[in-house]
Amino acid sequence: MLTDLGPIAQLRAGRTVRRLVQLYAGLLLYGFSIALMVRAHLGLAPWDVLHSGLTKHFPIDIGQALVIVSFVVMLAWIPLREIPGLGTISNAIVIGASTDVFLAALPRLHDVPLRIVLLAAGISLQGLATAAYIGAQFGRGPRDGLMTGLARRTGRSLRLVRTSMELTVVVIGLLLGGVAGVGTILYAVSIGPLSQALLPPLLVSTERRGPSETDVGSLATCSG
């Protein structure tokens, strides 16, 4: 089950190697999925609409915009009394950096059927990536922490808070000239069910195990 551990407890919890590998694999895959959706050019995820809009007004790439927005969002954690963990900081940096790296490697495409394939792959892989980094149990991402903090403070449901946040960033992103489209709608209706369906097999227990059982052994078993 998901546990709400503090930063130190996250590192002291069990299966650390297994969880670290899954965390960073998930974050890299997340960056790759964003790059696929950008190259599909059929609409981005709500927050990426905002990030792409910022690139129209500042000399930054979309990955750099993602990093900047992540740390600005984390400033809002202070009054909400949310505590960042390793996964929170890693989320802000690794996803943004890897997005720009993958974008540099992926060519621009004009063939519509191929772009549709990229969009479907991007959304699917982002669902997998989300389940992977959440399942590693190293803390919430910057935007997830803002969502849970606002829900706790306002007493509103997570669904309402998330919907309100994403509508807000899409509107701001569109006003800035960000890229939205059918992919934005498909992402909005599918990412929740996808992530929820993929989370159970990727949820790593933080309970410590016996001395004869090691994280490396667990990792080898899972990767085999």
C-alpha cells in the first residue's frame, strides 16, 4: 500500500535499491513520453500546454520550463506545509532534463498516422511512468503535492482540485500560445485510469525484509 513517509523515512525504508531504480526509470520514461507527445504535435498534457506556452515568451526549452514551473509550484508547498522528498526534487529536475534530451534526439514528423501513433504511445507510457515513480514511494511530484495540499486545506475532493488546477493551467497555457488539441483531451480522460490500473504491480512495499533477502536480489527477480 502507498505510505506517506517523510524524506528521511523514505530513504530508511526497505527495498531502497529496487525503489531508486524504479524511481529514476519512471522519471526518464516520463520525459520520453513528453517528448513523444511534443513530436506528435496533436496536443500536450495540461501542464505541458503551460510549459510550451512559456517557451514562446522566454528563451527556454520545454524541459527547462518544466523545471522552472516545478520549483515555483514547490514554493506553494510552504504555506500548505507539504514536505518534499527525494522523488519530489528528482521529479522536477530529471523529467525536465530528460525531456529536452529526448526531444533533441527525436525528429520532427509530418505524417499524420505516425503522429497519432506517437500520441498514443506518449499517453500510454506516461501512465506507466506515473505508476512507476509513484510506486517507488519517494514522495509526491511537485504538482501532485500541490493538489493534495490544496485538497487537505480546502476540504475539497482530490478530483475537484485536480480538475480545477488543470483547467487553470490549460487556460493560462493557451493564452501564452501553448500547444493544445485532441491529445490534451485524450490525456485528461485516460491518464487517471491508466495510472491507477498500472500502479498495483509497480507498488513497492517499504517494509524491511529479513537479512537473507536483499534489494539486489529482489531487483534481479523483478527484472528477470
